[in-house]
Amino acid sequence: MNYDNLFILTLLINFKLQGNIHISLLNFTTAMEQNVARPVEEAARQDQILPSVSIDDMIEQSIGRINATQILQAILTSLPPLFDSQQTYISIFAHAQPTWHCTGSNTNSNSNSNISCSSNNNSNICRLSKSEWAWDSLNVHTSIISEWDLECASSFITGFPTTCYFVGCLLGGLVLATLGDSSLGRKNLLCFSSLVMSLGALASSFAPNFWVYSVFRFLSGAGRAPLAISTLVLLTERVGKRWRSQVAMVGFIHFSLGIFILTGIAYLTKDSSWRNLYLWTSIPGIVCSLLCYFFVLESPRWLFMQGLTKESIAVLRKLGSSTSQVYSTVIINNMANLQEGPNNTSSFESIKILIKKRWAVKRLLASMFLAFGIGLMYFGMFLGVGNLGFNIYLTSTFSALLSLVSYLLTFLYWVPRCNRRISLLGFCVISGVTSIVFSVVGKHIHQGLLISLELVSLFCACMAYNLVLMYTVELFPTCVRNSASSLVRQAMIFGSVFDPVLILLGRQNKMYSYGVFGITVLVCGFLVLCLPETRGKVLCDTMEEQELRDNSSSSII
């Protein structure tokens, strides 16, 4: 149907609204065909106008069934998380403690002490002279530990670059989080975040010393801060509720694939410099950022809430399926009946809107404390795989595989069928209890049982992590969704800031790492009982609409 026919249909509706019910329909039957004329005649006979619809209804009707365009958009939008996971967990390999051996020189005793070099690496390397031992790899640049002589540094210094990365995530999120709801939008924030993260990683590969390297890690973390939430929000806002969980799953799958690819690259380059690891992961990330900028579509929800109605219509037309074009044209052009959202140009406007409502503040605080506990547990379990005493490449592969299984289970089964609150509480309790048991009786049980406890704890942490991100998107309306989700994400990142130091302390006593992880997630998990259930609910667009829906749900209960 061309724009001339569409204009005629709009005129008909306007005349109807003005009371000119005697206008002849004969001139329109040829232009509109039966598919368009019949609904209009029916509306005229029943003395009705086309009803106003919400943005969610509009998207449901205009986009229709999933099609090739929507699938391609979901794949492109989900590419940045692949590189996000690589930069988040690259320290597992770049900061690994290299193996060493005795050189045979002065192996019986130290000239200044009675300390001998043991061939089974039981000796304290810091109490031996440099002539008594050497790294197993001929290339001393395989890790920052060997290149910058950090083998005897404190836990704080060794974990400092990783801590800088997560501190950058925390501060960067506080600065950039609200831009997704205001001036930049979902798409531009995603591209900007991915680009800064990748450029920071590229710069890290050329760092001349430890301190400059830490600064580049901070910048990379600051850039990637809003990436995950921007991806999730952009994916879910371009589809109806039927496809929301399936589309969101693509981003999580790419996150797991990123860990698999990182592990493969690390294994293939294990005898070369750690700098190559950054080169192989940062350059494709830069290319991905440019592809997303030129080919990814913006969220029609955000465009409409910014008053950009024409742009929103254009996106909906590109995303719409051929089977829904006739009805979607009427729905899209009836958008004029909707009240356009405020044009939030201030970067903190959405935060101001959020804190004006008491219910929203309570919901936000409960979500943030819950996310803090889950973040401490989730990132700690992944970053601590090097402390398990197994092959670091195998344990990373198993962890990534477990993460992938949890994503598939979450979005194919759990999200469509299960209660959010009870599920989150259950996973937090199981993960916390198994982690505490792991830290207390780890030295007194069979190694196979020990690994089983660790895998159960990690799996439940992954499930809780997946659910809390999806749950947060459903808790808040469109006008503040990106900002609220980003703040919750920042609480999760704040928990991960403590992980590097706790993991290094846990090498001597696992209670300092896995025990703290378990207690924290166990306590924070019970805060989910303060939040409402969202399963099967449509996404709201304004604070008033969200409040009205919540009040209606409470009265029904």
C-alpha cells in the first residue's frame, strides 16, 4: 500500500472524527482494496474510530511474527557482549601465575639461609635467589607476573589491574548509565561503549609498565560499563513480549561464546606474549563497534518517548513482517493519538524521574542490594578458576560451557514458565550454601566431590545472574528502564570490585574467598521477596502506567 492510499485513509478517519459520516466510500474501494476498505467501512458503520493503543500494543501489532530482519538485528546487537566477556575475563590468562622450576644452581641450600629449592615447586619462590629458579617458558612475557617481576608482590598489587578494570566499570556506569535514556539512546550508547572498551584493550597491549597498564584497564572498564544493559534493553524493546526472552538469550549466548573463543586464543598463544591476547581480542571488537553503528536499528520505544515519532515509525516499518503490514499501517499511523513522551535531553533526567516515586526508590534499592550479592558471587567464581589446582584452560572451558547451558535453560525454560522471585531466591540460597560448604570442608573431602560443589555453586550463580538482569528490565518502565537497569548493573559490578583481592587471599584460606561469596549472596538473596512478580506482564512505558498496573495487580491479589 503506497503513501497516497495511506493519506486517503487518514483523511477518511479525520472526516469521521469531524462528524462527516455521509462521505462516500466509493472513491476509496479501488485504492484500498478489500484488505483496507473493509475495516474502515466496518468502523464507519459502527460509528467508531480506530482505538488508541499503547506502545507495547503498537509493537506487537506492527512487527508481527519474527522475520529475517529481526533475527539479523538481534545477531548484530548481540555481537558486542562477545568481546565484553573477553575483556572481563582476559585477566585469567594475562595475569596467570606462570610455572617455574629449579635451575640446579645452589639447589641444596641458599648461601644466606638453609632454604633449598624443591623440584616439586613446594618452595617459596620469594625466599629463593634468582639463580636458583627460572620460569618454565623461555618467553618471560607470557604473563604480566613474569614480565614485570610481580611474583613476590602483595595480593593488592597483583590484583590491582583487575580491580582498576572493575572500578572503571563502576564509575563509568555512573557517568554513562543515564545516557541511554536521554541524549545518546540505546544504539549509540552501545556502539560508544563497545568502541571505548576495545580501544582501551588495544592500548593495554602497548603498555610500557605496570601502572600505565592499570590505567588502560581502568579506561577499558569505564567504557564497557553500560554495554551489557544497553544490549539487553535494545534487544527486548524491539520485539513483543512473545519473543523477548528468546531474543535476549542471543546476547547471553554470545557472552559465553566470547569466553570459549578467549580460552582458545589463550591456549594457541600460551607460549607468546600476553600482549598478543589483547591484540587478538581488541581489533575485532573495534570492527564490531563500527558495524553496529552503521547497521543496528535504534529502539522504536526510545525514539517515541523522545518525541521522534517519524523515526520510530521508520524503524517499525523496517522491522515489520509482511503478514502484518495492512493492520500495522493503521496502527502505526494512529500513533498520533498517543501522548508523546518527554524529550529527555538531560543526562540525569531519568534519574530525577525515578527518585520522585517512593515505590521506585524502594524497588531500585532492593534490586541493587540483590545484584551486589549476585555480582560478588558470579564474577568471583569465574575469576577464581585459577585457584582450583586444575588446568586453567580446561576449567575455563568447563565454566564457559556451564554458563552457556545456564543461559539456554534460563531463556528457553525458566523465563517463560517460572516465577522470577522464587527462582532467584532458590538459586541464591543453593549457590551460597554450596560455596560455604566448599570453603569449610574443602580440604577434607574427595577432590571429585569438591569440584562438584564448585560446579553446582557456579551454575546456580549463573542462573541467578541471568534472571536478575532480565528481571530488572521488567521491573521498570521505558522512560527510566535503561538508567534503572544500569544502576542495578553497577551494584553488581561494585560487588565484583572486591573479587580480585578476595581471590588472591583465598589462595591461603578459601574462607576469605568462597566463604565470603556464599554468605553475601545468601543474605542479599532474600531481598528479592521485597520485589513484585513480573512474569507474563507487558512492559510499561511511563511511571504512571507502571504505578497503575502495580496497584491493579495488588488489588486483584
